Amino acid sequence: MNTELTRQDAVRDAAASGIPAALADLGTLVRVPSIAFPGFDTTEVQRSAAAVATLVEELGLFETVEIRRAAIPGSDEIGQPAVLASRAARNGRPTILLYAHHDVQPVGDESLWESAPFEPTVRDGRLYGRGAADDKAGVMAHIAALRALKEALGADFDLGVALFIEGEEEAGSRSFAQFLADNADALRADVIVVADSGNWDARTPALTVSLRGNTRFTLRVRTLEHASHSGMFGGAVPDAMMATVKLLATLWDADGAVAVAGLAERDAETPAYSEETLRDEAGLPAGVSPIGRGTILSRIWNKPAITVTGIDAPSVTNASNTLSPEIGVVISARIAPGQSAREAYSAIEMHLRAHAPFGAQLTFSEQDHGDAFLVDNSGWAVGAALEAMHEAYGVEPVEIGVGGSIPFIADLVREFPGAQILVTGVEDPHSRAHSPNESLHVETFRNAVLAEALLLEKLDARAGD
């Protein structure tokens, strides 16, 4: 009898039988509103960490399971609670670090949700709820894969495993680098799986091999010492809203492409992807045209993008005939792989200062920078991951770029330069992460759990290099 096939068959059976329990546990996690943003009840983040720690302890696999925090550099604050667990490798086997995060985005306008955001609801093969995909499904994919490995091989397998479930990724991972430094020995691994990305579609798995960087900051535009009557002075005095609108408009050209000198583009081929697919996946209605130039995926994966994500201005309800003295905006930029986020920020700041209309006074604050990421896909772990995905999904996996950012990966590379990093995920293009009606495609979750369990089995069978 082929022992390897027997092991893999056992893993398959265990992964399949464990899906109902994994989905039930995911529902329990989704019910905890673990929003780590300032102004929200952080006791819920603590409750979420405790719930994850209990699930990890119940595995009975780890030598240590702890809830830990780290200081936020440059402040007196401490980061949100993370779950850390580890077991040492034996008999020359490698160690794998499994990462996900248990905090979630705010829900936004709750009236846009078709079901309560923190009440997991199944409709048409999808599980709806905030965090159902991003990233509590990533947490449960790790736990379910480990359950399957234990059931198939027993608790005394030789693979070393570290588990790091972060509690503030959505809020900027401000203590992440310090957490790595504080816990380097427990987290050090040969292979790191970051389960916080997506797939090509609901049927086709993907390994993310490039991510754009990001820079985010608050801009304040001031033109007056105080508010003034728009009838008395309008037409002679530039109000801050007028100046802000004119200034922001300079960030893009007529095609909607970024028009900031000094922002780089990456020259790399992209797979075929139609405008029809874009409209379907992004929710772009008929009559509204895409923006930018070049292939659609090159615009998303390899070129910069700038978005105004927030604005402080008089609301429609509170509108009055007043010239606003100051307007605040939050600007978020995605940076092409190959350019540092700080270099890109400097280019944007220089552009804004050079284009400030009417001598408007600009101030910049609350800067946050995260570098892009390119995978070295020549390592043996990439081949093992792609093979496991193919076996689990029954479809050849795709190596993709992603327009989003996972800034802390740069910290992982810096702290563990010898580790091979695999960016995976359970999302599909219709998951609507960060948006109302976020959801998880249940069949994708089932396949993702099996793929990770098969990867763990392959690594457990691998002799040391």
C-alpha cells in the first residue's frame, strides 16, 4: 500500500468531515464585533482573542498558547491582543508559521446590509457577515487544517508549527513590527503562510505573488482665518472647499489615471481579464466607464492609484451659506511594486504643495506607509503550495497580483529574511471585503481548508534540507 496516498486520503477525509464544525466556529467568531479602530469598544477585540485562543488550545497540538500584546513604537500605547502558539519541529522537519487576523473593519452604513453584519447568515452558498471572509475565515482555515492534520496523522506529527493571529491588522498593524521583535524565537519559521488574500474566482485558487504598497495621510486645506458669509464675500475670497476640489482634481488626468510625477509603474505581463468581468466583480454599472490606461489588471496590480477615502466638510444636513475656512481629507494611495511607500508619499506631497490654488495653506499629518511585496517564487514551498491547491480544488492554480496591500509582509521579510512567504486566502472577487454584505463562498472555504491541510502534510513528510 502506498503510504503517501494513505496519508493524503486520510487528510482529505478529515478535512471534509471537519467543515461543519469549522463553519459553526466561524459563525461564533463573526458574532464578536472585534473592531480595533479608535473609538470602538476594544473589549470586543479582547473577547475575540480569547475565543480564538480557546479554539487553538482545544487543538491540543501546541506547547504554548498565549494572548500577547506589544508596545506601539513612538507612543505610550500598547497594541491589540494577538494569539501566539508554537510547537517545535522534530526529526529535521521544517517549521511553518500560519498568520491571519481576528479583527475586522467597521460595518459602515448598516442600512446597506441585507442581514445583520454580526449575525452570520447563509444565502445561496455564501456565509454573510463582517469578518466572514476577511479574515476570520483565514483564522478558521488554519484551525480546520490543523484539526484535519491531527485527525489524519495523530498529534505527534513532526512538523513545527507557529500560529500568529493578529488583532489589529485592519487598524494598521501599529504594533506588528514590535511584536515580531519581541517574539522572534517563537515565530521563526522556514515557511510563512499569510491567509489574508484572495483567489482568481470562486472555483480557481490563487497564490498571490505581488501586492501594491500603500501610503495614507490626512491633508488639511486652509484658506480663511474663520468662516465668512458666502453672500458677503463669495466671488472674492477662496473658500477651503473650492480650493480642495481644485487641488484634488490635479491628482488625476482626463482618463482617471494618476497624474503625479514621481510615482512609478511596474512593467509586467498580466492575464486576460475583460471589462465585462470588471463590471461584474467591482459592481460597475452600465454607462460608467473604467478609468486609466493599459490592460485592466495592469492598472490594478502594477500601477499607482489614489483615492480620497474621507472628507471633513459641512454635511448636506448642516449646509449653510458659509465659506468654509478649512477642509480635511484622507488620501489613500496604492503604490506599484518596486517603489518604496515613503518615496511615493514624498512625490504626492510635493505635487500637492506645487498645485495648491490661491496660496492655500496645506498641512499633512497621520501618515501611514507600507511597502509593496514581490514573492520570490523559486523556492520549494511555492511548488508545494501550488501542488496542494491543484489537488484540493481540482483546478490549476493561478499566480496573481493583488491591487491591495499587506504592509506588514515587509516586516516579516525584514525579521525573517530566510523564510519563504506564501500569501493565500479564502476570498473570491464577490466577497466584498471591507464593504456592506461581506461574504464567504462556502465551497471556496472547503477547498481552501483542504489545500492548507494537504500543504501541511507535504511539509510534515519533507526531510530537512
